[in-house]
Amino acid sequence: MNISQAATRAGLPAKTIRYYEEIGLITPGRGANGYRDFSQTDVHNLRFLARARSLGFTIEECRALLTLYADKGRASGDVKRIAQKHLEQIDSKIAELRSMRATLSDLISACAGDHRPDCPILTGLAGESR
Amino acid sequence: MNISQAATRAGLPAKTIRYYEEIGLITPGRGANGYRDFSQTDVHNLRFLARARSLGFTIEECRALLTLYADKGRASGDVKRIAQKHLEQIDSKIAELRSMRATLSDLISACAGDHRPDCPILTGLAGESR
DNA sequence: CTTGACCTTCCAGTAACTGGAAGCACTATC
DNA sequence: GATAGTGCTTCCAGTTACTGGAAGGTCAAG
């Protein structure tokens, strides 16, 4: 099938699929006219990639996961290790955002937000409040 | 003062400060030798930028905030609007990460993580579990 | 006068796409 | 067969916010 159909089935933009081929994540065949020809397996791999990316795995992690996915002799421990490491990164990102959120929220609630120039948000950012 | 001292006082790498000048966030003076010469105000602005960036504001938001900071006739409402919009983005990012975390965590806990090839993480990513 | 630390600019690379231009291929219609 | 419209191709550039490194000028100490 052509790229637009593969894109629809995988839930990815055609542009992204071309990019994935460019970096060697997938290697669809080619028709006589030079068009990419996607097999069911290609689409399957694209869906796999779409899900992995939506869980926040980096491209390189996706590459590793896809390799493990194709390797029927894999050890599930290898997969789990990657996933756990990623989970830790998600957790630290959440913690970082929560910390930002707390500070920002405090500043916002202290600000009148009217036509007057006095602004605790700015003075907070300027470091005058500590 | 020279850039390394300004960097120390602002808590930013010298590279970053040069970058900020390049994109017009700050405009330190220059000595006869061509070295940048940072005033107290420059350092103050750098610290402001460092704090704003650490709260996750984008460079363009920082630019706007810095402009408002310099404008003594500002309306605090303008500042608050920027901050609130940013807070919303933080919240949606947190929500997204939490959703990822939940899914990933489920997959991980279902995986034995040993030498065997069976892996719920991979089958989950492949979409076979739904 | 040389050494070492510090400064300068400029170029390239990062992550993961995304937009757009120029040009060939296919399908349908007139 | 000409034409129009859609889809495909490649290639180049831009995005965000830096970061690393090279080549070379400057300064303070000994």
C-alpha cells in the first residue's frame, strides 16, 4: 500500500513515516514507480512506533524496543529495563513540573492582575522575595 | 565585569549568556578589548531570565516578561495572563505525563523481566492487548 | 617572553519532526 | 491525446534552547 494509507492505518503523518525510514527505523519496499510499498508488517511496526512514541520513549529507545520486538529470542528483562528507566525519567519530569507549578501558582495567586504596575510575579522572578 | 563573573552571579553558563545576547535578550556593553562588560542591571536581568527559564517559561515568554519587567507603567494583568497561560501548559503537560506513567506502569508490572521472551510490554506496544 | 587562563567569533550538532518547493506518477475526464 | 487534480518523490530549511569545539586574540604572572 502507499504511504497515505499506511499513515492512516498507523495513525502517523506521512512526513513522520518518511522520517522514520530516513533514520532507519523502518525499511518499506519500493514499487516500480519509486513509490514506497508498505507491507502489513511495516504497518504493524509503524503502529508499534506510534504507541511507543506516545508513551514518551525516545527514538533511540524505540529503535531498541523494535529490535527486541523483532527478536523472538529476546529476554523480557531487557525490555523491562528500558521501560523502567523511562518510567524513572517520566517521574522526575513530573516532579520537576510539579515544583515549577507550585512556585508559579504561588506567584500568580499573589498577583492582582489589574491595570496597576505592581506585580509579585515580576518581583518574584527578580528574586526580590527571598 | 567579565562574562565568567556574570555567569557565576547569574547562575548561568557563559555560553548561554552569549546566546541570550545573540537573540537580543540582553545587550551588555563592550570594553576596549572587545570583551563584554556586564553591569549590575545586566546581571539582574540575567538572574531574572534564569529564574523565568527555570519555571519553564519559553525564551519568547521570557522576552515578554523582561520587557514588562523593564516597563514601569506595565499592567500586572499582562504579566498574570502570561503566567496563567504557562501554568495551563504545565498542567496539561503533567496530565499527559501522568497518563503515560499509568499506562507504562501497568505494562511494566505485568512483565516478568527475566530471561524468557514473553513480554507484555512489547505486546502492549504492538496493540495486541486491546 | 612565555605560559595559562580567559575572552572572542563562528560552525556544527542535538531531538523529532514539520513546512514548503520542485518535479514525476497516476487517474479521470473531455 | 491533452489536461486537471491528486499523490508521490526528494531535498532544503526551520523549529527550541542551547552546547561543544575550533581558531585565534587578550591579559596577568613570573
